[in-house]
Amino acid sequence: MLRGHPWVYANEVRELLAPEWDGRAVECRDAQGRILGSGIYNGRSQIVWRGFSTGKEDFGREYLSQALERACRRREGRKVGRLVWSESDGIPGLIVDRYGPVLVAQFLTLAVDRQGEMVLDWLQEALQPVCILLRNDAPSREKEGLAREVRVGRGVLPEAFWLELGGLEFYYEADSGQKTGLYLDQCEQHGRVARFAEGRDVLDVFCNQGGFALHCAKAGARTVTGIDSSAEAIGRAQKNAERNGLSIHWICENAFDFMKRQKPESRDLIILDPPPFAKARDRVQEAMKGYKELNLRAILQLRPGGVLATYSCSHAIGYERYREMLADAAADAGRRLRLLEICHQSADHPVWLNMPESEYLRGYVLEVL
Ligand code: SAH
């Protein structure tokens, strides 16, 4: 394990604690007796200890309100985006996303769940949202011994509304959609990639609700096609395009099938933003095959001088590995790739250097010659 990593697994400790310690802060020492810091303990989870401080600290009101305050101050002025991101903000298991007047929170560890009311009180008082929705339906809650549920934590849930983001309006319904509603981690990329779209034929693969496609259409693309296998996502993408007065061709299909049918050299800008193919290290090899197939097909479909924006959100696959795969795909295609930009998750998902899992979204923007 990397030194300074905040997790300790059940098989790494000499002895587990009594169940009454589940969900509470405990100090952890290494084999030499050196104090690693304070962390939240849960003997029911594989990860029994998640460090949140290198000092001696209780996981109570005082610590949490300070950590929440720091997290919110870091993102001050942003109306849409991630406000609190788990370990990276010193609160393992708490995610809070802001969608204008609505906050969507996830309590993913027992300790955070136990402090839930306190967290809700703090958020309500400091930010005065009309509603705080708890999207506690993530499967990882079960690993902590917690039930899965979606419920209103504070206020009243508004009907679906239009959310302004990056100069476009997005249909937003807090209690449905993937994740907490939108892929906030890609928001900075939407506008950046759209700089390459003017006058071009654009294909947005794994488009979800159309973030890339909409920005490209707005930037003056000649044609834009968006594809995703989720009918719900495509339905919303359609609504978004209509609302913003943009003309986009939406397709609901498996991306692998779709990519097989496309003509060579038929587009100028292709975005590939798939779900994580490797959620764990032992899936990396298999995942690389999927990434390579998609990227190879995309490279072949681009006209010379076209642009490929390609992403991976598998934290176990680093920049180097992804880059080797791209070089390999380019060689197979008989094309050359010139690096334009190296990309990263949005800044409101800060990376903690001692925790490689916190750096998970990587991408390359390439010119295909
Ligand atoms: N590009 C989006 C985020 C994409 S997330 C944005 O910037 O907002 C990944 C998307 O891939 C999800 O919308 C999911 O529905 C879709 N997806 C998952 N498997 C797929 C498949 N086999 N074919 C097409 N879409 C798929």
C-alpha cells in the first residue's frame, strides 16, 4: 500500500474491534506502533478504517462543520458542481452535489450516515437550498451494512426544472438520472472540446444527456450525432436540444454495435466517454480490449485532421497505460495521433495524491493525421 494512503483493510489489522466501534472515529497505529491518524471504523466493511485526519480527532460536529466549511469555501460561487467529495475533502463517504437550488447528498459510510442529521443541518443553514435530496441508493452502501433508499432530507423536492450550466439549459430531475443527475466530473471538458467543433461533423459516443453534443452544436458544428444505450438519458438529451434550439441527431443503441457500422473517414470530431470498464485492478486487461476496440474504430472514422477526445474513468488505468493503448490503436489503423491536450476530472473533484483512487478520470484530445 502507498504510504499515507487513507484506507486499512480488514485483512491488514491484527484484530477487529467490538461492533460498538462501528461508525465511530478510532486511532490507528502501524506495526511499529506509529500513529497513522484518526479514521472512521466499520468492522462490517472490507475497508475497516478510513483516515480523515493525521491528528487525534473526533468525527463529530466540530470536525465535520470545519471540513464542510472548507469544502464549500473551495468551490465558492459555483451554482452547479460537486461541493463535497469524500476523502478528498476529509469526510470519507460524504458526497454533496449542488444543482442550483437543490443539493443532492450521498451518505456512503456508516459513520457519515450516523452523523447525517448534523450534516443536513449544517448544509441547510449554510447554503439554504430549497431541498436536500438523499440519493442513498448506491450499491456500496450495502458493503457498509446500510440500506439503500432515496428520500428528501430537508425541504421540499421541486418538480423537474431547467438548470443553467455553461450557457446551456439542462433538464434536471433530482430523483432520477444516473449518479446524482449529471456527470459533473466532465462539465469542464464539454466547453473545452467544443472549441474544436465549428463547421465539423461531430459524434458524441456515450453522450448521456448530451453535455458534449449540445456544446458542440452551440459552437457551430455542421452536424452532431449523440449516442447512448440509456433510453432515459437520450430522452433528456432530446429535451435539452429542443429547449436550447439546437439540432442534434440522437441514437439509443449499444455503442459497440453502433461503432462497427460507421463508415471510415466520415467525421471530424469524435468524443468517447464510456463508463468505467475496469472497476477493479483484476479487470484491467479485459477493459483495455474494450477501450482499444472503441478507439481504433473512432480513429478509422475520423477524416485526416480530425480530433479524437477520448476518456477513461477507470481509476486503475493510468495515463501511461491508456496512452500505450492509443498508440497501439493508431499503429493498427495506420494513422498518426498528435497530442493536443491531456485532460482530467473537473477541479471540484480534487485529487488527493496519497490516494490514487481519487484520480480516476483521464483523457486525451488528439489530432488524427
Ligand atoms: N459523456 C457524458 C457522460 C457519459 S457516462 C457526459 O459528459 O455527461 C457514460 C454513459 O455511457 C452513460 O450515459 C451510460 O448510459 C452509457 N453507456 C453505458 N454502456 C453503454 C453502451 N454499451 N453503449 C452505449 N452507451 C452506454
